[in-house]
Amino acid sequence: MKPALYAVALVGAFLIASLAAFLLAVRPPRLTVPLRPADYRLTVEEVTITAHDGVRLAAWWSPRPGAPAVVLLHGYPAEKADLLPIAGTLAPTFAVLLVDFRYFGKSEGRVTTLGFHERGDLKRVLDFLETRGVRSIGVFGFSLGGAVALTTAAEDSRIRAITAYAPFADLKLLGRELYAWLLVLKYPLVESMLLWSRLFLGADITTPAPQAAAARLAIPVWLIHSRRDDQIPFRHAELLREALAKNPRAEFDFMTRGYHGELPSDFDARLVRFFRRALE
């Protein structure tokens, strides 16, 4: 085979590999969480919220008349049931809404867009809460959920406070970290994945980056991250702290121990205090 044919074959193989990586990212195996609201003495209404493109999002609504509401956004690739322990903590004080992101849990959607369309989905969630008479809204977001909360709050002033646990600061950076074992090839791989994003989803789904969005926020933000996080490197917390440096209402809780999903000590009481101070 001539060198030119070798080059074409290598490029073709690389593009196929990048396509496979892209499809795995937007259609990952979904994690099923075997928890139910009754396990936490929660009485919920199963509601459906329609996104701007017609995708129907599944949610659990636990009302508390006259109280502020907290929206709970799960991580990737889990579902809303993963946050039921936190919902149980908040429900005695706040109305609570747990939402399955598109593609995950019982929501519709052929793919996850890793935060791109999910911003619009969260805005529809805020619309729903307004129809239920809620005027003061906070968001707790874990991992992907935290990134979505930050980017949406920069565009929608109805979000008055955010607790973001282990969000990524930049999806492109996260991709390069995930494929760091490829050394220099991680750069063209991630760029090729973005080409597939534009082709199949019509957009670069890495923009806007939560880091850029966070720099525009003046609302209370509690950022939580562990230096030992095994899924979202601590570098993302550092970038978000830099972005939030001019926000006097930003708080930071950086743990020296604990992996992705492990909460800091006395978390439940501190979470309630944070949202009570910010929303009431």
C-alpha cells in the first residue's frame, strides 16, 4: 500500500474511533437507581415537563405551599432518584422538584447533549414552577447538573441560588483529561468529536462553558468539590473558583478527602441553611 493510502486509512480509522467516542458520550449506558420517594417519606406528584423541542421530561414534584422551591439536577449517567436523599433533607423546609435530564431516567430524548439543550430544559422547569405559584427558586446540581445550573443561571435570573457539587468547568477540557492516555492525540480526538457534535446535533455542545457562565453570576453560589475526585478533576473547581472570584456571595468547600459523590460532613444541615439564607 502506498504511503498516501496508509495516511487515508489512518485518518479514516481515527475518524471512526472519534465517532464511536462521541456516540458513547451522548448515548452512555444509563445508571438505574433503585430508590423511591416513599423510601424518604416523600409524597410526590409525577409530572411531565415539555422541552422546547417537544422532548418530555419526567419529574417528581413535592409541593410546600408558600415556600421557596429547590430544583434537584442529577449527574451523568444517573437519574433523579439518585438525589432522593437530598430531596428528603430539603422537603421539610422547601418545595422540591427532581427532574430526569433528557435521555436519562424516564425522560424522553435520543441523546444527552451534556448541558447544551439541558439549559433550555431547565428554563422550562422554571416555567413549570411559576405555574405552580413559586417565585423563589434555587438549584442543587450534582456533576453535570451543577454545570447546567451554572450555565442556565447566567441566562435566567429566576435562579436565585445554586449549590453545585463537583461540576465541570469546561467540557472540552474534561474530554482532553478523559483521553489523556492518548497523549498528543487527545487534541485531534476531542476536536473530531466536536465535528460530530456539529454534524449530528447542529452545535458545538461544549459552549457556553460553565467557567465563562460562572464569571457572570452575582447570586449565592456554594461550590463543593473534593481534591480526590476521581471523575471531575479538582482543576475544574480551581477554574470555577477563579471565575467566581468577583462574586462576594460565592462560597467554596474544597474537601481533602472523598471521591465523586461523597458529601462533606454536616452537609444536610448546611445545605438547608444555605438555601434558607439565599431564598427566604
